Amino acid sequence: MTDSAFLRACRGEPVPHTPVWFMRQAGRSLPEYRAVRANVPMLASCRTPELVVEITLQPLRRYGVDAAVLFSDIVVPLQAVGVGLDIVAGVGPVIEEPVRRAADLARLRPLTPDDVPDVSASVTALVDELGGTPLIGFAGAPFTLASYLVEGGPSRNHERTKALMYGEPATWHALLDRLADIALGFLQVQVAAGAAAVQLFDSWAGVLSAADYRRYVLPHSAKVLGGLAGGGVVPRIHFGVGTGELLGLLAEAGADVVGVDWRVPLDAAAGRVGPGRALQGNLDPAVLFAPWGAVAAKAREVLAAGKAADGHIFNLGHGVLPDTDPRVLERLVELVHAESAR
Ligand code: CP3
């Protein structure tokens, strides 16, 4: 497994073909997913190992991707330490009592393996089923988790989050420190159970300037990524949307692989990230709705630009959109494998 194309690309080693997987590959675009999820709420699905195993394997059967990504959600560890929340279909995570002041932080205790025995069981069972295909574990990064907790749900402008960050920096740093411990604990559980790599999703970090990211966020994400370094190390992927100005800082926080959205070509991203780190990305997920000829042309551009990186993992620039035609993803995997074969 350490010899898989995915792990080799993470380490910047030569590969037989460019590996490919898709963020949100397990999910709503698959009819077989909708079938098993019928009548089971999202969070309950994430906490039921038999469902997690089945849903995680579905995209592998269909697409032949080079890695699996655990079916879970970034808010699972928050719920596991006792935060009242739900995932509302078509909306996203909704928090019962948002975190707004220092006294609210007591609700955010560190996560221990005993909080998520189901996650350990799911990962263990998956590693067994996958027989050599790497499993990617993941967590939400402190800033993105903080945004949901402070806003109380999804947000366009993140105004309450920024008000806390600029207005009460001591509370802000205490909040992100607690979230770093929770994210790190969640990743450690997955690695201990056999996850071969991890991805830290800082989906909304792109709303920050580089100076503010460095001051208010980077130390906390570095605590998460740094906590995974050392013995038995697995590759760490660090991703956010709209992070063109932050790519160097995402690397500096301690990533082995930097995930890039579709706004920055990979050859330009390689310059911003610097040598010795692989890149992951970055086909615009909306391109998949264009005629196949256009999809293929765009995918070839991504493959060509990816040659500039010290290791390239093909992915979309953000998650698979719900109405994506699964057959297009299937053809895309074939194209990436065929045209990158060496
Ligand atoms: O990538 C995968 O296939 C693994 C599963 C996965 C889910 N969520 C399952 C899910 C992963 C990696 C995530 C991460 C996640 N969750 C992020 C970071 C990635 C990103 O897209 O930026 C974020 C911000 C969340 C929070 C969240 N959970 C959102 C915004 C939503 C979508 C709300 C909606 O319905 O539009 C969810 C729900 C969610 N998480 C679904 C899935 C499959 C949809 C639930 C359903 O089927 O109704």
C-alpha cells in the first residue's frame, strides 16, 4: 500500500500514473448513496460503521479512483464532544447554541478515542475491505469549524466570526486552540485505526487576508498538522477554497500536499508553495457539466500544469457538485489514468 500511486505522489516519488480521487466522491451524486441513505439522517449515517463502510466503498466500485475518503463530516467530532448540532439537508451544519463568548468555550473539551469508537471501527473495517487502496481520513480545520460554531450555521460573509477574531483576540485564540485539539484528536483516531493519509479541510480560510491568516489561524492549523508529524507519519493534505493568496502559508502550516482550488493553475501554485511539496487539484467541479470534449480539454490542462509540481494528485478544485453525472467522473478517471501513464 505504501507503494500505491496515491502515496507515492504525496511523497513526490515517481508514479505509474497520476493518481486521482474526488473530494465529496462519496455522496449525493450517486443513486446507490441516496438508496442507502433513505430514511437515515446524515449524522446517524456517519456514526453507523456498516453504512460508513458501504458509502465509502461506493465511489471506488464505480470510478476506480486511487484512494478512498472516509464517509463522515467535519462536525462529527464536535457532536462527539457534546456540541448540540445537526446537518440539515440542503443547508449544512446548524449549531443549537452558537459559541460567542469566553464562557461558551467550556463546552469544547478535547476529543478522546472513547468519544468515537464507531469511527475507529469504521476505519478498521475499511482498511480490511480496501485491501491496499489507501484510505484518506479528514478533519475540519480550526477556522472552518469556528465559523460554523460562531455563526451557528453556514455563512456567506463570516461576519460574526471576524467580529470575534478582531474584537476579542484572546477568546478567539482560546477557541481555535480547543478546536485544534479536537481536530487533532479526530485525526489521530483515524490514523491509529489505519488511515493512510489525512486531509485538513479549511474550506472557508480563503475569506482571510494572508496577514490575518498568519496571525489568527496558521498557529492553530500548525498545531494540528504538527501533532501528526513524527513516528508512523502519514502524508498530510491541507486544502481550502479561494486560497490563492494563502498557498504558501498552507504549506508553511505543515502540509506535505497542498490542495488547490480551480482559480490558480497548478504550475503557478507550485511556485507559491515551493519545492518539496506535492499539489492536489484542481479541475473546476462546474466544468463537469460541459460537453465531454470541453471536460477532456480542461482535464488535460490540469495534467499538463501539474507536471510543474513535486508530485501531483488529480482532484477537483472543490467537492463534487450534487447534480454531477457519475458517468462523467467515471470517464474522467479513465482519462487521467490513460493520459498520464508512464
Ligand atoms: O468527501 C467525501 O466524499 C467524504 C465525505 C464528506 C462529507 N463532508 C459528507 C457530507 C466530507 C469530506 C465532508 C467535509 C465537509 N463537511 C466540509 C469540508 C469540505 C468542503 O466541501 O469544503 C464542510 C464545509 C462540511 C460541512 C457540510 N456538511 C456541508 C457544507 C454540507 C452540505 C450541505 C448540503 O446538503 O448542501 C454537509 C452535509 C454533507 N456532508 C453531505 C455529505 C455527503 C450531504 C448530506 C446529504 O446527503 O444530505
